[in-house]
Amino acid sequence: MALFYLYALLWCLARRGSVRVESADDVLRVFYYDFLRLQKEDVVVVKLTSRELVAVSVNPCPILKFSLLLRVDTRYSCRLVSETVCRRVLKCLNPNLAFTRDYNYIRPYSSGCRERICLRDRPPHAKGGEGFC
């Protein structure tokens, strides 16, 4: 799992200043296909607007495999490992991106893992709070 953290750090450093995500299309291309290295057939796009992407990942997942092997609930392991890394990478791409994972729709309890990424109206640190997607 430490490899995922290290990979994310190196990936972000290598792209610092050269890649910026401005739309949900960019999120799909840069985050899912480039960073996560998923194939198009492994990402079911449920909703795609200029500011929001809802996707279900059905790819072979190493965190799922390790969690099943170690008998750890993916609702815990994915929150601890994957969600932390995903949030950090998305912040690297655009600080206005907000990431949520639906832990009621996650493998092995569902056929895939549903995530929502959207562009906030304003940065999370701006006066007035978190901003809205």
C-alpha cells in the first residue's frame, strides 16, 4: 500500500505545473486513465457534465484483492488507503476538485466502486467555507 502513496507522490511531482484539470472530462482523462491507468472498459460513466463526473470502477483492483486476502472490509481499507491518495492527487490537479466515494456501492458488496468528483464553486480554503459542487 505504501507503493500507492509513493506512486502518487512521484506522479504528481512529474506533472507539477504541466497538467491542470478544468472540467469533468479532464478528470476522466487525467485521473482515471492516466493516473489510475484504467482502461475505458473499466470505467462506467454514470454522469458526466462540465463540472461533475460520477463513475463506477470495475477494474481489477489490488486494494480489493489484498482486502479480501487479509479479510479486511473494503469500506475501511479503501477509505484509509485509496481515498487518501485520490484526494491528494486530485488536489494536485486542481484544488477546487471534490472527491466522494459511495461506501454503500463498493466491491465486494456491489459490482463496482462508485465515485463522484466535481468542481467546487470556490476553493475549500476561501472565505465562506467549502464551496458547493
